[in-house]
Amino acid sequence: MDTFLIATNLFLLLFWVRLWSEPDKELYFNPFLSAPTRFTDRVLGFLRPAIPLPGRLLALLLIVFFLTFRAVLANNFMPEEPWTITIGTFFRYAPRTPDVYGVILFSVLDFLFFIARFWGVYVLVQLLTPIPRRDRAAQTFFYAALPISMFRRWSQLVLLLAVHAVLAYEISQAGTPLTAPVAAAVAHPALPLATAATFNLIQLGRLALFSVADSLLMAWQLMFALLVTSFAALMLQNPLLTAVSTEGVNTLLGGTRKRLLIGFLDLTPLLYMGSVYLLYNMVVLPILFASM
């Protein structure tokens, strides 16, 4: 199920970018951008004679269709694997209503959490990059992180927190907790109504912070994927894959020139992965758990 969700989320990301960009008014000399742009334009061009809608509206319609389609597909062909959304590696939610409508809602929420965590990686890269980069990978990352990438750096952080707070509220309303994620104030009838509301608001804020922290986990996953791509490029002797992996790693590292080299072997990406893993599991999560 996890592999299926990641693959479909990456596919839908292409059309999500199309919602915020206008290829007719933009020239792509970047090969990392031109290939996905040509793909989405061909799909939209194929559908436009039957569905005569503007490009952005048609892209939105496709996203809604694929989110619904994968929910129905998972509900009918993978019923033994319950659809769950995990926050902070511990808080797991399943659809409150086990019918197809509940699964569709979770399909939408899963994609939105994916987008929000991807934005978190973008914000992290911006914080690690003192001087804005103008290379191909940085430009591609900018378009993939639209619309949050259009804002100033600190505005991005505020917007990111707000988006995760909204998603945390939605998942708490639409999902059933499987691991007792938040102690509900309603379990204490002696509490005054205002106190209970404040308690729930604080716990919801903490859940949102757990969701923001999951961006570190996605950063680890992206670096791992780029290292696998680099190995595949080496085996296949593919120059495009080599360029994607090399420039992608440089972008995630924030363009740092300080590298850990042993001979011709660059261990900096492995150091990055180890640091992010330790930061997430040994620092961020324990602090957030202790606050609860």
C-alpha cells in the first residue's frame, strides 16, 4: 500500500504543478522541467477535445479523478490493507466511515499531507541555502513546491505551519485514531467547556507540529531516492539520471561546498541522511512527546 501511495502521489504531483504554472507563457530551457511539462500537456491536450476546459481546471479535474480512482481501486483490490495516515511515526488514523466515501476522503488527505511535507522539505532547503540557487535542480524544486515557493522564506514557514494545522484538524475529524494520538478533553467531563476547548486546541497544535516534523522524514526519503538513482545511473551509464541525482543531492544539501570525501567517494549524502535521521528520531520526536 505504501509503495502504491508514494507512486500515485508523485504522479499527481506533476498535475499539481500544472495548477500553478502556465506553460504557454513560460519557456522551459531546463530539461528537468521540460519533460514533465510535455507529458502533462500531452495528457491535457488528449482530453481537451472531449472536455473543453482551461488547462488548470482540467488538471484539477484530473487530480480529483485519480484521487477517487485510487481510493476505489484500493478499497476493492486491497481491502486487507486498511488505509491509514501516520503522523509522527506513532499517530495512526483510519477512515471514520469504512465505506468508499471515507476512503476517498482519506485519499485526498493523504495527497495533501504529501504536498505539505514536500513543502516542508522545500522550506528546509531554503533555510540551508543562504544564497538562492539558480541551477536546474533548484528551479525544478521551485516549480514542484508551488505555490508556497512564491512566498518569502519566513512567510513560507508561517504558511507551512498553518497548512499542517488545518490538515491535523481535518484528520482528527475525519479519522479514527488507532494509537490514542491525542488525549481528548471530552474524556474529562469535570473540565469546564472553555478549558476543554483550550486543551483540545493545544493538543491539536502539537499534532500539527508532529506533522511538520515528518518533513524531515521525507527529506531522508528523497535523499535515499537520489542515491538509488545515482547508483542506477552508474550501472546504466545514463547521463540524464546522473545529472538528476547529482544536482538533486546538491540542492538538498543546500549547495554546501564542504564535503566529506574519502578518495573519490563523497560521503556527504550519507552524513546528511544520518544527521536527519538522528535529528528526527533522537531530538524532535522526543521533545514533542515530552511536551504531551
